[in-house]
Amino acid sequence: MGKVMKREKEKKKGVTAVIGILLLLLAAAAVVSVLVGRYSITPKVLFEILFRGGSAVSEDAEAASLVLFEARLARICAAVLIGASLSAAGAAYQGIFRNPMVSPDILGAATGASFGAALAILLGGNALAVQISAFCFGLAAVAAAYMASSVLSGESGGATLTLVLTGMVIAALFSAFISIIKFVGDPYDTLPTITFWLMGGLTYVTRSDLYIMLIPFAA
């Protein structure tokens, strides 16, 4: 019994150490992302922006401050939120299926969310509408896979293998729907927007977009 408890304590210490190292790496990556870019910011200028402020800053610091607070920090925070959301989703799926190889794609959540976003863009929705539509259709895809698996196997949720297979079918179905939306969308306006959204990118993220992203993250 004592050995088991000792192993558990060592395991917890190891997990804590790994989490600490990862947080340090995240902080280091964020600092590097702040400094590096098309408009580079030197550590000296960054220190001046953060700790002096007001009218005491130089002209270089004023320009760098605009880049930092209007664009760069929003993109860094968005990247952190996206990474945290993907990690939480992956951990949830891995816990449910008890398999470290699964991901949200396995039940069609990713393709369902992509279809929802593409549909909202096709209908001319704003950024908030796109986020809500993607979130709702992601849930709808998982619900469809769950219900189909239950019907096919005759039990609630269905067997794991049946659930995975129905998830693959639902993912393929929503992927076909995305292709239809791309086909009917305006090739000069709607199609590039949908393609850019599906590819993913943080280039045009602003602080207002960051507030919208907090809604599905909080959910």
C-alpha cells in the first residue's frame, strides 16, 4: 500500500513538473511572438511600453505600442484560446473513448462546425453568427452520430466501434455539404472567405474578435 501511494505521489509530481515546463514554454513562445514579426519590437522598447507608459515613451515605443495592443496581443491571446480549446476537446474525447489516439474529428464535430461556419458566411452572417453557427452544427454532428449509432446497435450511444463508424459517415456527409456551399458561393467574395476560414489563420484577429471567441470557449 505504501509503495502504491509513493508511486501516486511521484506521478503527481511528474505531472506537475510537466505542466510547469509547458507553461514556461508557452510564456516564452508568447514573448517571442510579441518581439518577432514584420514590425519587430526590441526588448528595450517592450520594457518601455510596459513599465513607463504615458508621455515618457519615445516615438519608437508609441508606434510599437500601437502594433502590440491593437494587433499582436490579440493574435497571441487567440492562439492560446484556440490551443486550450483543442486540448480540452481532445482530452474529453480521449477520456470518453479511453484511447489516446482519438480527436474531435472522430465524431464529425470538426466537419460539422466547418459546415456551420461556411453556411453562416454564405448567408452573410457576421463574426458572431459564424461562431454560433459553427458551435451549433458541431454539436449537431456529434448528436447525429450518437443517435445513428444508437439506432444501429439498439442501445444508448451504441457500441464504440459503431459510434466511430457512424461518426466517420457523418463527417463525410458534412464534408459533402461544405463542397456544395463552396460550389454555390460567390467565387470572388464568399468562396475565398470560406476557404480562408477553413484553413484557419490569425492574421485578421482583432480585440473584438477575441471577445467573440470567449463565448464558445466559456461554453
